[in-house]
Amino acid sequence: MVLNNFQQHVGIKLSTNTEFSITSAERYSLALYELSEENNLLSQIEDQSLCIINLISQSDDFFNLIKDPTTDKEDLLKIINKIMENYKFHTLFKNFLNFLIQKRRFFYLERILKSFIEICSKKRGEIKAELRSAKNLSSDEITKITEELTQNFSSKIKLNYKHDESLIGGLIIQIGSTMFDTSIKNKLLQIENRMLEA
């Protein structure tokens, strides 16, 4: 019943084909979005998806488990269900992960969950922005920058922050195709280019 529910939402004939496009990932993530929304669980499932994405990036063991094609399906189900219980994840999310394992799509878990987070963000009308800074910014500083960008662009901003020591000083903000570069590295490059042109 649960597998049928997900399969119905995915809306594609699932085969043993090894090809898995970005479009396929979006179909799975959209199925998760629709079911989460129907059950008023969007915020909860989004938090739990972020938790798994973080676990993938922080734990080599978990990353290797997902990416190892030789892992037995039953063993994988046991391990994942144990993780789900430890984190007290919602049944809907547990069922979705089990569904991916059953359909041999667990290898693409990270891509599917990131796509799901993107859908949630778009549906909230958020604009994605990238922030890189030479100095390590505090959470307060990041919040202030986010609030300022939200006011300037009259839209919710979803800010991805990265500390980048290669910048020497200043920061770079990219919103869509628009880039604001106040880094010393950029200024030095501009001076260097002007000298070469002279």
C-alpha cells in the first residue's frame, strides 16, 4: 500500500534501468513533496531531509553505505530503519527511504533529497543566494546579511554561506546571475588587468 502510494505519486514506470536522470530525481522528490504537503508534514520532512543530507556529508561510513552497490537490500533496510528510529523520523519519511531501497534508487538519495529541499524553497517563493567571505562570519552576521538582501530584493532569501580563505578579505554574494564582489582578491585582479592593458 505504502509502496503503491509513492509509486503513484512518482508517476513513472519503475524499471531496472540503471540510468537515473535529474528529471527522475525531481519526480521522486516531487512525490515526497506532494505526500508531505497532503499530510501537513512539509516542515518536519524538510528538517529530516536536511538531517540526512548532513549525515551523508559528515559520515564517511554512511556515505559509503549509500554508494556501495554490493550492500544487500535487506541489510540496508535494517541499518536505515535503525537510523530512522534513533533520529525518531516520521513514518512517512521512513517509508519513503524504504521505498527507495526497494526500488534500488537509494544510491541517488542525496540528489533526491536536495531536489526536495529545492522544491520546498521554490514553493515558499525563496530566492537562492550564495555568500562567501574571507573571515568566518557569525550566525548573527549571516542573519543580518540575509535580512538586508531580503529587503533589497523584496523577496525571501535562502542564503548558502561558505567561509573562503582564498578571498584574502571582503565577501562575494551571488543571487541568480547577479554577483557582488567586494573581495580584495577581486580588486587585486582588477588592478592587475588594468596594468596589463596599459
